[in-house]
Amino acid sequence: MKVFIEKNYDQLSKRAADMIAGEISKKPNSVLCLPTGSTPIGTYRELSGMYAAGKVDFSGIVTFNLDEYIGLRQDDENSYHYFMHHHLFDHINIKQGNAYIPDGLSENMEEACKNYDVKLDLYNEKDLLLTGIGQNGHIGFNEPDDRLFARTHTVLLSENTRAANARLFENADDVPKVAITMGIADIMHFKKMIIIANGTAKAAIIKDLLTGRMVDTHNTSSLTYLHNDVTVILDEEAASLL
Ligand code: GLP
């Protein structure tokens, strides 16, 4: 694992955006995996700025999002569909149809999961995955458990995750209880992984990730020990327990 500790959130976001832009300029038809949450907002802001300045062209890329809440309309401000358009897609020239997000509104979630896997299987070469990390180590919505799903599946969110995400909802009870997420196998198939984390709330899990020596399904992020190209970008607060 390569680790970068940046002075602050802006520097962290800049480094992540530079790495992504670098990947796209090397390979304009890169297949990327993208996250939601507060952590990547700065990275998306940087990428949007680079596009506006003519420094990066997104017209050839394909993106897969990690996850989506089940039951939120796509125009709901808390849906990950809305998030992606608001923070990134509306500001860059990605082609409509090249951005895949799991369907949290299907009447048949089993089919929705299979459909996402079919889309993932269309691309043999998956290039770069950007992800945040939950306070409990989740990647996407792969929550701590005795066994983890390999592929796209629905998940009952842990109370810890619902509480951590409640700040974005009017009422804590409005946080959906279920979500759809890419599984750990597909996450690991991306050739490069970038994990970003900022703030003191992430310090404990970052310490676990960077000092733990075991692969532990109760800390999904530790599965990245099995991957050979992981870069972790932190701000000083997230790195404060190292
Ligand atoms: C959410 C998302 C994850 C994200 C994590 C951290 O639950 N499903 O993909 O990485 O929580 O969120 P944040 O960046 O807001 O701390």
C-alpha cells in the first residue's frame, strides 16, 4: 500500500483528482469505479475544474458507482444518482449511457443485482477504483459480516452506517435501511485502487487498515491487503492515530 498524508482536505482532493486525470489521459477509455459520500466531493470538484480548464476529457470513460440506497427516487437529494449528477456528471462531458449506477428502484432487486453484474461483465479491463471508507471499514456498502458477497447484492445497513449517514437526512429515521452494492470481487477486479479518508472520525479505522495484519471480513477495507495496487490518501486528521 502506498500512503500519502496531505496537509488538509483540499490537498487530499487534489492528489486524488490528479491521479484520476492522469489515468484518463493515459487511457481515454478508462473504466472507473466511483464512490459517493462526503469524502469524494472535493475530488469531484477538482475534476470538474480540470474539465472546465480543458485539462481532461471524460468523453471516452465508463464509470460504475459502488452503491445506491434502495427506495429513494433518483431526484431525491439523498439518492446516489442525484449525488453523482450534482457533484460530477453535470459538470463534465461523460457520455450519457456510460455512467452506471445500481438501480435502487427496481421492483425486482434480485434482477437489478444480476443486471449490474451483466454490465460489469461487459468490461474485461477495469482500470481504477476510487473509494471512501465507512467508519466501520465498509467499502461501498459491504458491511462487516462473517461472510461477504462476491458480487452485486442487497444489504441491510448496520445501525453504525445509518447513524453516520443520518447527518444528510432531515430525520435520522429517513435513512434507508437497505441498499444495493457492488460486491467485493468486482471491487477487487479494478487494477488500481485509491482509498481516500479525511477527518478524525476516520482515524481509528485508518489505523486498523494501515496497522492491521489480518484480512478480516469484519473490516471490509482489510480485504484490500489482497490487492497489489492500493494507494491510500489521507488528510492529517485521518492520519492522526498512526
Ligand atoms: C457511505 C457510502 C460509502 C462511503 C462511506 C463513507 O455509506 N456507501 O461508499 O465510502 O459511506 O462516507 P463519507 O465519505 O460520507 O464519510
